[in-house]
Amino acid sequence: MVLTAADREELVRMTTTGVHPASVIRRARVLLALDTSAGEIGSQKVIAARLGVSVRRCDWSPSV
């Protein structure tokens, strides 16, 4: 998945400032980890382990 600079900035802001539900912060972190515009990403299994979420949560497809 490729995030635009604006999307990436918004997701980073959501994870670092303000008060947001834990589920929103967790999803933002997953999306940032899956962003290929910043270079190569690890496997979904590695990302899930690093973020402490299930591999299923890191399963991204364009329809999601």
C-alpha cells in the first residue's frame, strides 16, 4: 500500500498527539507499517509481531 504524504502525516499525528481510541491508534500504526512509499516493508507476520497485533489485522487489500 502506498500512502500519500498527507495521509502519512495525518496517521503520524493521530499516533502521537491528542486523544484517540486505542483501536484507531493501533490501525494507524498498522497502516504506517504497511506503507511502501517509505521503502521496503517486512512481512505481515513481522509487522504483526512488532506491533503486537494479529497477522489478520495486517492483511491489507484494496477493498478494505
